[in-house]
Amino acid sequence: MDYTQLFFPIAIGLVVYFFMIRPQQKRASDAKAFRQSLAKGSRIVTIGGLHGLVVDLTEDTVVVEVDRGTKLRFDRSAIAREVSNKASAGTDGIASA
């Protein structure tokens, strides 16, 4: 049996793993770690694009204040990213100018 016939399928499998599967697993792991590290007072953006301030946390949910007195409850999995204070201050300055 010719070893080159076995080399190409194995090489393709390795390429698929290192360029597609492994990076996706790393992104999922990073997202899970981020969601577990959320704390009260964090400015966040949900997957749907809603901006707000985290005011309460449970194991599975996050309560986000989107306006004075308006609070919404989301699953932790719905939180996309955290907004830095510099970015939110910069947009506030543009809106008021």
C-alpha cells in the first residue's frame, strides 16, 4: 500500500482541525469565561445590540438597566461583549455636541 494515499486525507483532517475546529472551540471557551466573569456595574451589549448596565446577576441570568428605572432580565448567553468606559464616554460626548 502506498503511504501517499493515506497522507492526503490525514493532512486534510489536520488542516480542518487546526484552522476551523480548534479556533471555534477557543472562541466558545473565551465567550463562556467572559460571561462567567461579568460583574455588577459592567457596561455590556447584548447579542441583539441593546446597551445597558449590569445591576444584578444570578447563575443563569443578568438584570440589565437600559434606562433610569427600566430593567430587563437576560440569559447570560445573550451578552455579547463588554463596553469600555472610554468608548461609552466618547459616544456620550459626540451625542451632546
